[in-house]
Amino acid sequence: MEPRTTTSHRGFVPWQELLLTASLLAFWSPPTTAQLTIESVPFDAVEGADVLLLAHNLPENTVGYSWFKGNTTAPNSMIIRYVTTNNVTVPGKAYSGRETIYRNGSLLIQNVTLQDSGFYTLRITDETLDNKDTYGQFHVHQPVSPPSIQASNTTVTEDDSVVLTCLSNDTGISIQWIFNNQDLQLSERMKLSEEDSILTIDPVKSQDAGQYQCEVSNPVSSNRSDALWLDVFQKESSGLSVGAIVGIVIAAVAVVALIAGLAYFLFFRKTGRASDQHDLTEHKPSVSNHSLGPSDNSPDKVDEIAYSSLSFDNLQPKQPISDSPVPTVPETVYSEVKKK
């Protein structure tokens, strides 16, 4: 964004308007007993403009006007003299060629410079050759140049601090801080230096992020710096509260106790199962045992015993057939097979 420059119209008055004003007043100077005064139009002028020193409340019996540079009437300081009786204009040693005196005693200075700033003295001479002096002044200013803005850091974290500095080579200026294209509203976290050139924000908050500018001005002009963006990031968690730490410790102790209890339970359960297996091994039934004891179906047995049967009825010798056959009962032999 280009800097915005504004030149005050109050500081630049066309000399044609001043000439018209002086001409009108030259033909209309009503008699008055009010105090003689000088009005500067304008009081603050931009370099190169025209300034009219307008005389008010002139006496009727004036025969001459003399203008001097400064608040003195020394001969070397005289700019110009006007004699009303014969309309004669006499330039003095301080005359630069840019001054014009009018019949009503007003003085026009064209194309003013910084050296023209200051006091001016008007001496009025009446018919008795009595002199009365009055004073006026004006100031000449240069248009201000664009300032620049610097920051201690353009990327900060919340609760940190930042310092913004407005830099300008102009003197006699006022400084205004701009935030997001509006006049900055100072908060309790913001402080300005004595001349408003340094802005300190401490601590920085997320709402401080945005575009910053500074604007410098004098009575005749103003100018604004380029925009500077300030980024504010949220602060990372730096630690846990005491309550959170206590809660974590209690939870950790509870977990450790739970794990220890579970390990204890599993250990003794395993030990008990090993004892049961030992007892079962000592009381294992013989091969000739054809019936299963109640402990044979125990789920804690390590070695399971399975039995298979063989039928030998086809291998029995043939018996003589008798009139009264006796039914034969096949004999079953059980053998023990150990499952691995």
C-alpha cells in the first residue's frame, strides 16, 4: 500500500486571494479606536505558499507604514516603507523582492521559505510623526516525509512483549498510531514514549495481531508509513498445575498397585495348578483299571489318558456246538494311550 500524503489547505493560500483581500481592505478602513493588531493568513504556511500580514484597526491620520523583520525597528531590519501622502514605496535592506505593501498597511509575502518564519513589526506614523508599533508572526513548515516503522519482533507468542518504533527525520511533528486502518485505541497493556514515537505492548494478546502504521503530521501536512504486520501465536503449555500433578501421581500409584495385585494372583494360581498336577501324577490309575475315577475328568490334568478298546471275539477258538448254546461275551482289553 502506498503511503498517503495530505497537505493542509490552510497552509497554502493562493496569492490572488490574498491580493483581493488586501485590495478590498485598502479601500475600506473604518475609523476605530480599537487596538491595532496584525493577523497572519495563514498562521501556519507550507513552504512555497503566500502569507498575508493583515493590519487591523488602523488610525485615520496615518501618513506612513513601515515593516520590519523581527520584533525590532532597527534600520537594517526594515523590509519596506509606504508613504500615504504621495503613494511612495521605499524598500529597505531586508527587502527580498517577494514583499508587497498595500495602502491599508498590510504586507504580502510570496513564496515563503523556512527563513521567513518568525515575528514581523509594523510601525505606523501619524500626522504628528508619532510612531506606534505592533507585531505579528507566522510559521513556515515543510511537508513531512513518509515515516518508517520498526518492530523488535514481527512474530511473537502470547504474553511476550513487542516494541514498535516510528522513525522520521522531520521535526516539530505529531505521531499517531494506526491499527487496521483505524486510530489505535490504547489499552492498559500499551504504553507510549514521551513523544509517542515508541509503542510498547506488554503482554501481547491474540487480539493485538494485525496491521500497524504510524502517521506523522505537522500543521500543514501529514504522511503515513507502510504497513507492518504483527503475528501473534498462542502460547504452548509450559507445565501442569499442582492438582493435575497430584492426580497423575495418584493414578500412577493405583495402576502400579493393580498390576502388582494381578501379578500376585497369577503367580499363586500357577503355583496351585502345579501342586494339583503333582498330586494327580502320584495317583494315576493303572492300565488294568477299566473305570474312570472322578478325577479323570479334572480340567487341571496335564497328561490326559485316553482309552481304546479292541474286540477279540473273532480270535476266540470255536467251541463245539451243543444243543444248548451258551452265548459268548466278547472280552474287551483296554490299553492306555498317552496323548502328547
